[in-house]
Amino acid sequence: MQAKCIFKINLLTYKITIVGSSNNPNSAGYNFTASLLTYGFKGKIYPVTPRYSEILGLKSYPNVKEIPGSVDYVISAVSAPLVPAMMEDCSHKGVKLIHLFTARFSETGRPEAAKLEQEVLRLAKSYGIRLIGPNCMGLFSPRRGISFSDAMPEEKFGPIGLISQSGQAVEEIVRSSALMGLYYSKAISYGNALDFNECDFLDYLAQDQETKVILMYVEGLRDGRRFLNSLRAATAQKPVVILKGGRSQSGARAVASHTASLAGSTDLLEVVLAQAGAVSAESMEEFIDLAVTFHYLPSLRGRGVGVIGGAGGASVLAADQCESAGLEVVPIPPEMREELKNRGISIWDWIGNPVDHSIREDTNFNHGTIVEMMARNEKFHLLIIMFNEPHHERQKNMTADNYLEEYRFEDYKPKPVMAVVPDRSLGLDHYADWNWKIIYEIRSKLLAGGIPYYPSIGRAARAARKVADFYQRDSR
């Protein structure tokens, strides 16, 4: 409880000190200072370095002891041998929390570096100071203007909380998520976890009212038993999605040199996650897909899916991928066929699930008709709508609204709806093509309407099945 309270106090801090700040734009100290200014941190910012009297228009101090008054939160961008002296200065200013961006500790594998890391922990305990890191990027809290990078989405706040041992992963995840309409309440990079570890941050986000879904990237666990207990408590309140790094032998070796963690057994971790009710991701793409699905969709209470769109072979492959992912591609029920027949639709006995986009033998039929009927039918727990890439010259003057109006998305709620919008690895000459402009507009309009999109039917189906499993466990 003490760890959670101290962490909460410092997220609301109004005094941040950057030790090792600099006027060199290529330095970490400069980046931390500039990012706080860029993101509009409302509190006091104190750069510390003996080399400059001013940094980015802010008065600089030669050391922490020279800063007037008390100091709340310190970001350390100095080299590892200088950390003990810096901590001694911090002990005189009432510092409660130090973020150690500083690296080259136990992750190097060198005995002297590991010994220094333990000395830093001993000093922190003796001074009553808590630590984030070392070897990490620290905190991103957009509502409070706290960021460690100027590449994060500006002025965007959302309900997703992220905990990651890797700082680079935080930036990649947050930026990639923004393309899918997903934004964050807090993101935390914690590195070597010398003091605060994944359990502390999980406990904090579990009770954080601004966070509705928790994402975790972990390479190793400091306390497996406590983690299981924390995870159980967290998943009882909100979804938790976990991506494990170091699954392979080579990945485990990389983990040791990255954050000095023992990668541990992936199979054992999967058992722990299943026991706790968390959701496991197998890749960065699935990690983000799951977050998007939890964020946008209402509770999925089953695996029955209706798939609309795609033509010929694409609809056949869509059925294969949905079943492979563990969804049930529900045959068109007799009562729906009867309704189609009564509406005078001549192909009432031809239409199947997936609904083949190439079947256009009846001008009275459009996809909105069958989607609306699936939305009313209790056998369908989820609808997936596949958009084809426009490529005919006759489609050139169409707009995104033209493509979307047939589907009447507003009529389907609260039935969960996902969209599949094609994606390609484009060359530079392709980005200005009219068809891709329409695709990008479709994506934007879908997100604005609360409909998540995915680049392939396989990714949509895998995310849906895992989210459905979570809600089914939750209901039990």
C-alpha cells in the first residue's frame, strides 16, 4: 500500500528535477527537459548540471542541493558512478522518488556494476527514497504533461494504462496505438526493477480510475507469487493483457543484457496468466489489437460471428481464418432466410455466412440488410465487416461515406462490430493514389463512429476470440 501511495503522489507532483540536463539536443538530459516543456507540464522544472547556467530558457543549478525549497521527483540522466553522490544530495531536499534513466548497472553482466546497483538500493532505503529503474525511460502521463519523449501523441488522453520493462517498447506501442485510435492514461517504463517492480505498478493501475484496460510488457518477474496475487486482483476489476519478451532461447539471452531479468519459463507464465484470468498476446501486433478490441467493443458474450464482405475466395478464406482462431461461423438461421424470402429477395436461399460480396444477382439486396438482421439475431455475438480495396476506375469519384452508407452502423448497437480495412506495404509512389486516400478516410470515419478496424480478418478474429474468452470467464 505504501508503494502505491508514494507513486500516486509523485504522478501529481509539481516539482521535477532533471539531473544531467544539457543544451545538447542529442543528449538524454536535453530530451527529458524538452519533453516536459513540449507537453506543457504545469509544475516547476529544475535542470541540474554544472556546465550551463540556463537550459531551454530555464535556470539551471549546479547540483540538487542548490535548488530552492524541496524537490518531489528527480530524473537521473547522469552516469552510473555519479548516482550515489546525487542521491546523497537528494536526501537533503526531501526527494521521495528518483527515476533512474541511468543504465550500465546489472544488465551489463559485470560484477562491479551489479555491486554498484545494490549500493544504490541500499542508499535509497537508508534515505527513504523510492526508485523507478534503473535503465528505463520512466513515466508518460499526458493529462499531467509528463513525457520522456517528444514523439508521443500530444494532447491525447485515453483509458489505457501501460506497464513495460522496455522504454523503447513504450514509445512504439503508444505511437502505433494512436493510429488505431487508442490513447493512454499512463505509460510506465521500469527497466531493471531494482525497487518498484511490475507488481507495484499493476497494483496502482488496478485502482486507478483513469485506467480501464491494462497492458503489460514483461521480460522477467521479481516476485512470482506476489505477481499472481496482484494479477488476480487486477483482472477482477478490468482486463489485463500481457506480452512476454524472451520466449525463445535467443530472446532469453537478449533479456538478460537488456534489463538483467531472468526470462523464466514461458509455459509456466502462461499457466499463471490463465489462472489469474489475464489475456496473453503473442506479438506486438496482437498486443495492440487486443487493447483496441477491449477499448472499442462492448462485452463479447459468445463466439458466434457473422462475416460480411469479401468476394469469392476471400470469403472462403475469411471463414477458414475465423474458425482457425476459435470463432464459430454461424450458418444463416432458418428464420433469417424466411425473413429474406418475405422481403422479396430472390437470393434468400443462396446467401451464406460469410456473406459473399460478389453475389449481386438481386438489386433489392444490399449488405446493410443482412447485417441488420444478424444484429437482431441472438445467434450472432459479433459482426465482422470486410471492406474491399477500391480499384476500379468507376470507383474513383466515390467517397468514404459512399462506402460506409450501405452498412448503417448506427442500427447495430449494442451488437459488437469490427471492421477489416485492407493494409499493404506501399511504395512511396502509392501513398497519393486515390484508392488509398479512400481507405485512410474509411479508417478515420470508422474510429470516429466507435468501430475498430484491423488490417486482416485473421487479426480481427484472433483478438475477438481472446476477448470473448475473457468475458466468458468473467461471467462465470
